Amino acid sequence: MRFPGCSIPQTRLLCYTERLCARAAVLFCVYRNALMFKVGRIPLSHWPLLFLGQFLALWQPMCALAAVQIDSGQESTLPRFTIANVGPWEEYRRIRQAGGPVADTAADDTAIPKATTAPRVKSAPSPQANTNMHGPVLGKPAPHQITAPIKPPEQGDWWAYFAGKMNIHANPYYDPHGIDFKWAYSRKNPLPKNPRIVVLMHGSGCGEGCMEVFGPSEKGDIEVRTQDAEAYNQDWREWWTFGRDGTPYPGRRVAAALDFLVARYQIDTSKRGIVLDGPSMGGAGAVVQTMILPDPWRRRIAYSSASAGVIMPRQIAQKAPDQYISFPPDNPSNRVLWDSIDFSVQAAVDPIVRGIHYRHAFSSDDPFSAGLHGNTQLEFVNLVERYKIGGAFTWIKDGHAASEAGVAFPDITQFESVEQDVTLDRAHPAITNSTGNFPLRAADRTDEAKYPRGHYNMGIIWNHANIVDEASQIVFPLKYNRRIGIGKGVPDQPLKITVSVTPRRSRDFVLNDGETLKWSWDGGARAGVATVTGDTVTVDAIPLVSGGDYKTLRIYR
């Protein structure tokens, strides 16, 4: 059915007719069910009323369709309409959702691109580090649209849970689909001083269930959860990355929730930083958002923790493009967009990515992470080592999973000791070239047929509280606790190992390209010099013996 050129008053009439029909049909349905429950049958005298109810139920979608398709002979779809110039579809959506007038927020008359049209992104002659990636500028941040109750609707002996709402249906800055989103958080009660926020991104299919009552993660003091658009329609799946038009909507909603919490509780995140966490699709977000989360929050990420994370979208899409059918295509016009979420690109050039610590447990035969050259999560491990980025990983062989029966790995997504941590107020050690890894060589790691299970930097621990980060020196207390009896072909870790250590994200100890620094290990038992290259200085062949006390690596000028 089509009504080209209808006016807004006519559209309103259709909308109100549709709503009236819908409500009447519901009432008749309730009436019919009540009759059946009470007398077990429907008397003949009541049939005319029931026929009327059925007619209204059929008329309701016809009115809705008519209102949606009004646009002077054009097919009306939400992604194409201009928000600044409110047309009949916008008026229909506002009335249907009982919302207020659509805000005139666009800077010009440029429409949101169609879902099948790639955004206009200039290609770069060489990879570039991310600064503050964003898509089409429509709408704007609106803190007043992010709400949560002051009093927790649910609480326990040590926690309090708050269910919030993102009233963003009329603000395309956060989402283009014209709907509101849920969000929630849980905090320790009482809230400790200098609390840490953990952002938990849900896996596929958990967008609604993960909003139900939960306690805060043991990785922090406040756990916050927002939603991927997949929670409302599978065709809208964003993979915690971006929408069809290449706009990073999920990160904008995460940033809005973080802004709310910092304002409500007056939290200083500049010292402890925040943690990104998530399983599966949420694990994808825990890594991808380290590359595209809006400022200032990307600079506030202390570490990323993922389980069975689908973390290398470009490499996966090269083998299975349909897995990312909701993304703009990876072609020359979208090169910058895809570069922005490609860890193999950003790890080489982005100082923020290079300063984040990554932890991940996954499976070498995960079907959702297969690339042209094998498992892409193992490619990620090798990239972390190549660029001397902090991280720890374990992998098993059990499909889309993070643990396997008969394999005794620790939960590597958490630190192996309560003394370990990564924060923003001091440097942390990026460990590479550990002879305690299995398999040892990077080339062997990606041979998942021969080495289906393995680990990287397992058992290596540092004492966070005793790290020294001063203008004249950095000091890392390190020790090693080996794992034995792991099972299924994974050998015991050796008693003695050597590692390379690279300071990352130092606060006061400035690294000057080309400068030669001194270092000493275990009070002078070993010593030498190392030269700074770019943002990196590495001390090699540091010996560690399992079960020993902390020993210190000192790098100084």
C-alpha cells in the first residue's frame, strides 16, 4: 500500500489509527481468553465482537506500513532520512514511540547513508595511528539522556545494583535505529576510595539477560554493562565495533556510561585506569575498543581481558565475509576504517595500543576466529610479542570456548597473583621471549594442528605495589612460578627460564629515542646497557627460577 505525498497531519492520523487498532486488538484478545477460561467456549452471540477484533488486528499493520512508506514516491527507511529536516517517517516514529519532537541536531542536510552504502573514508598512503575515530557527525553527546536511579533496586551485603536507561531514541549520535537502550552497573557497597571501573561487554545473545541483577567483577569495584544493538535485532549486530555506516556507536554508549559513573561518584580514573572485559563477541569489544573507544576513555584503559574473543575482524572477514555482513565492506574507500580496528596495523604505530596490557583465554580451533592462515587469535599473540606489548595467553582445543576438560590452565584472563596489577600511575613490564612458553617459537604457535594447546607468559608475576617509576629509574620486582601437570600434551614448564623485559607506559621515566640506558638485575648479579628505539627499550635474557622470591630489574640513567 502506498500514499505518496501525504502531509504530516495525514501521517499523524494514520499513526493514531494504527495505535488505536493495536490497543483494541489486544483488548479483544484478552476478552476472548477470559471467556475461554471462564466458560470453556465462545458463545455464538459474542462472535461479531471477535470478528471486529480480528479486523482491527489486520488493519493495524496496514496503517503502520502506510505511514512508513510516505515520502513523495521514495522508499522510506530510517538510515536514509535526514534528522535535521524532519519528514513524515520521523513524525511517524515520534508518535509511534510516544516520544518528544525529533531534535534538529544535524549540522547540514547530509542524510545518513543507506545501509548498503559504504561511508566516504579517504584511504591513507600508509597505516596511521588512531586519534579519535568517529563516523558521520549526527547528533551529539547528551549526558542528560543517560539515567539511573539514585537508590539501588537490588542490593546484597556488599554490593548494590542499578538498572539504567539510555533515552537516546531521538539522538543518532548513540544509535541510528530510533530506540532506547538499557544499561546497568553494580558497585561494591560501601564503595572504596579510588574505585576501579570494569566495562563488561556481553556476548552474542546476552544483550537482555546480562542486564539482569549482577554483582561487581572481582577485577574492580564497579562493573558497568551496556548493550550492543544486536540485543534488539540480530541484523543490527555491531560486534562492539561500529554500525553499518561505520560509526562507532557501541563505544559512544560505553563512554556515555563511564561519563555518568565518574560524575555520580566523582571518580579519578587517571591512576588505576579502567578494565575492558568480555566473552566471545564481548571479547571482541574488549580488544577492538582499545583501538577506537572515544577519548578520553581510550587513554584510561589499564588492561583488556577477553575469553574466546573474536578479536581480529579484518583477518576473519577475509575468510568469512558474511560474519561481518553488517560492516561496511573492506575496500580501498574504507581502508582507514578497517585499519582503525586492525590490531596488526595499530600495534605497529599506536602508542596507546602499545601501552595496554592484554589477557586472553581462547581455543585454537574456534570456528568464529578462523582466518585465511589459521587461527587469528594466535596471530594476535605473535603480534603482541613482535611489538613487545604486555600480555598473557592460554589456548586449548575445544571450539568456541576458553577452557577444556583435562587441561589445567589457570584463568589467564585474571592475574595469577593478587600482587599483580596494571595501572596508569606507573610503568608495567611487557614480557617477551620467555623460554617458559609452549610452544617456544612464534612460527610453531600458529601451527594449531601440531600444537593445538599452549600458553604465553604463564607463571610470570610482578609485584605492582613495589614498582618504581621515577625520572631517574624504573624498578620491576619479578618472579616465576611454573605450572606442571597441565595435561593433553602440554609439557610441564621448566624450572628455570629467561625472559626479555620492556617497560610500557612509564609515567615519570621518560624514554628518549637513541638514548643509552643502564640496567642491573638482582642487585648487580647481571648488568648491562640498552638503547632506546622509538618508545621501546628492552633488556634481554633475564633469568628466573621457579619458586624464588622477587628479584628486581632496575633500568636507570
